[in-house]
Amino acid sequence: MNENQEASLLAQVPHGLFIGGEWRAASSGRTLDVTDPSTGRTIKTIADATPADGMAALDAADAAFPAWSRTPARERAEMLRRTYDLLMEREEEFALLMTMEMGKPLAEARREVAYGGEFLRWFSEETVRVQGRYGSNPEGTGRMIVTQHPVGPCFLITPWNFPLAMATRKVGPALAAGCTVVIKPAALTPLSTMFFVKLLEEAGLPKGVVNVVTTSESGALSEPIIRDPRLRKLSFTGSTPVGQSLMAQAAHGVLRTSMELGGNAPFVVFDDADLDRAVDGAIAAKFRNIGQACTAGNRFIVQRGVVEEFTRRVTERVKTFTMGRGTESGVDIGPLIDDRAVAKAVQLVDDALARGATLRTGGHATAREGTFFEPTVISDVQPGSDILREEIFGPVLAIVAFDDEHDAVRIANDTEYGLISYVYTENLARGQRMIERLETGMMGLNTGVVSNAAAPFGGWKMSGLGREGGAEGIHEYLQSKYTLTPDPFV
Ligand code: NAD
């Protein structure tokens, strides 16, 4: 890609707030800059919404709700499907835009466009499959009718690490269910969402059904929206501390909430694993998205008989990685999102080394422009190290050894998080025992990547509430009503 292509793409991306079907400036006239983390340079200046703009967006979502919720399911489905088709036509532009604002290598950005698009296609198919129930009560005195209804206007808050897929994973099921939305993307990476919303507009979405607000003041803008009685649902993806504070605010209106929060995934490799598969899976689970995924392997827990061989092989692979701007061909590792992310990786690695871990490769921030941290492997990580407790969110693969299955389960479950676990074993019974013993909402059994629009994505424990995707996803935006009517023959 050359600079002219990048500039002409950026010129097509809207820079305003999208409220009631109109792109407009912030009421204060204020703007915020979006930067490319591989260079630190501003790539686009966009509107910086005030709390009043946030309320205007909620007004629009509320006004559009009655008509949208009564729009035939088939029409809503076709709207989503048209948007999916438009997205696929422009896959390459979306991938480039995402790489520019977030930093992931272009090949990974293309995979995110495909993954993100699947939520539109999947939920276009689910739209027409929402069903109720009709039947006799056990006493035989009446008929029980159960119907499904959209919950109402929703507020969707998304993080910076998957700038497109986190938006489609929420907007898809919300529109499918008949809800209207206000979406607030992260200020670090709002452009993919704004470009996606432009596609919804092109697909003919009625005014006010989707509204977008970008802001540097997330807390101040969000709180009045969450406290407004017209809002009926809050769906959040982001860090656990912010999720906790939003749940406390949502308690005020007893809002439905979906919370996709942080992770601290154990990646367990038994002596009887297929080591080729385990190494491939480890590389994918750790270095996808430069380690900045809630599903990233955080603690590589490897049985003593294979730990040295596993460590040697992952280290060899990591040494071959090329770091650079994600738009350049052959790049495996892009920049971290900002300086804070680099400082955190430095702190976690330094703490682990100070407590006795061994550095196998990498381990440092780089001097080049942009916010880069070397792909890193550390082994012999000692209990009590911060890196075992905290979400790393960077390209650092940390290895600890274990002795037996009981030990592996204990170490893996020793965290307040419970999003995902990975297990490598060729022993079927052991694999089944691990499915039942590990306290996570998802598991990769002999695979390092599990995300799929057809599957229920979500966590246990402090990793969250609710599920996105799968048959479950649409029900997060529906509420049931039970009606009893007397037996018509009596
Ligand atoms: P974050 O919590 O800092 O921000 C997430 C979103 O919340 C952003 O849009 C941000 O602007 C907004 N926000 C921040 N403070 C707010 C407040 N007080 N009120 C309202 N909104 C507020 O998280 P992040 O750094 O953008 O994302 C990384 C985190 O997201 C990691 O912990 C990661 O594990 C998690 N994540 C989870 C999933 C999942 O599906 N479980 C997926 C992706 C990311």
C-alpha cells in the first residue's frame, strides 16, 4: 500500500458523529485525533462528543425503536445481509483502515474483517428464527404462550483491540432482535466502526436505528445514557475494572447487561500432547493481535517432561518473527497500542526476571518510532510473579512447569478470570476431564483459536456475563413474555 492509497481511503471515512441518520460535528465543536501506533502520527481528526451529544444519540435510538422493532424480521435480516455483502466487497479497504488505526498486520486485519463480517451474516440468518412456545399448563386448565420481544434501546461500548469485530458482534444481534443502538467505540480506534456504520447507511438502514458517538470523555458521556430510563440494555466489552463500574451504574435502572471482560488464559500442554500442534497453537494463541486479545494465552503451563523441548521450539519460532508496520509485507508483529501498553509489558517482564524467570528471547521495548515491544519468551516463571496474575496484553509468552494433572488444574484455575483455556493432550479421557475441571467459559482442546460467530463467546467468573454469537447471542437482546389464557374448551 502506498501513501496515496492510504490517504484516499482515510478521506472516505466519516469524521462526524452519526445521530438520527446525520453525520454531524460535536455540539462543542471539539475534535480528537486518531493516531497510527506504528508511527505515532495523526491519521484522522474526528468529532469529540459531549454528554449532550450522547443524549441526542439516545433520543434518536429511542425515537427509532417503535418502527424498527415492528419491522418484519425478514426485512431486518436482509438489511444485515446487504451490509455483510458490502463489507465483503470492501474487505481490503477495511483491513487497511484497521491496520492503520490499530497496528495489527494486514493479514490479521483481513481475518478480522472476515470474522467480523460473519456476525452480520450469522445474525441475518438468526433474525427469522426467533420463536415462541404454545402449550397446555400441567393442570390442563389453560394455555401457556411464551413470546419474545426486543429489549429496547441499547448502549454498546467496544474496546480498541478488535475495532470491527467487537462492533459487529454487538450491532448484528441487536438489530436482528429489533433493538436500536447507540454505539461508542474506543477513542483509540473508532474509524473501523465509523466506516462500518457508513455501510449500514448505504444498505438503507432507517435513521436513528444505529447511532455512533466518539469521545475522549467515555465516563462523562456514558453515565447519563446508562442512567436514563429509556435505555434498556448495556453491552460492554473491555477491561474488568471498567465493566464492574458500569455494572454498578446499570444497577440503577436494573438494566440487562452483557459483559465481555478481561482474561488470563491458561494454555496447558501435557507430556502426551502432539508437540507440533501445541507449538503452532501456542504461537497463534499468544501472538495473534500482537498478544492484545482477551483470548490470548497468558500462562503457558507445560508438563515437566516436555517443557524444555516446548520452550526451545517456541523460542526458535519467535526468533524468526519480523516486527514492523502492519502494512508492510512479511510483518508478523506490529506495535502495541500505546506507551502505556509498552510500559506494562516492560514492568511484567522485569518483575518476572527479578523473581527468577529465564529470558529466552526478546524482553525489551525498541528504540524505533511507534510503540513496539519485542516478541518475547520467558521460562521458569516463579509463583507470585505479576505476569501470572495480570492480563499481559502484549507479545510475551510466559512458561511455567507442572508435574501432574492435579497440579495443572490447580495452577490453571488459580485466577479470578475465566474466559478461555487451552489444553493439549492426545489422551481423550484426560481431555474430557479437563473440559469438566477448568473454570472457563470457552476451551480450545488441541487448538489455539476458537472464535466463531456460530459459537457462544463469553466468560465465567470475573471475565463476564452473557454470550455473544451462537444461538445464544440474539437472546441477549430479547426478553420473553409468558401469557396464560384459560383452556378454550372449558
Ligand atoms: P477499557 O475497559 O479501557 O475500554 C473499553 C471501552 O470502554 C472503551 O470504549 C473505553 O473508551 C470505554 N470506557 C473506559 N472507561 C469508561 C467509563 N468509565 N465509562 C464508560 N466507558 C468507558 O478496555 P480496552 O483497553 O479498550 O480493551 C482491553 C480490555 O478489553 C482487555 O481487558 C481485554 O481482555 C478486554 N476484551 C475483552 C473481550 C471479551 O470478549 N471478553 C474482547 C476484547 C477485549
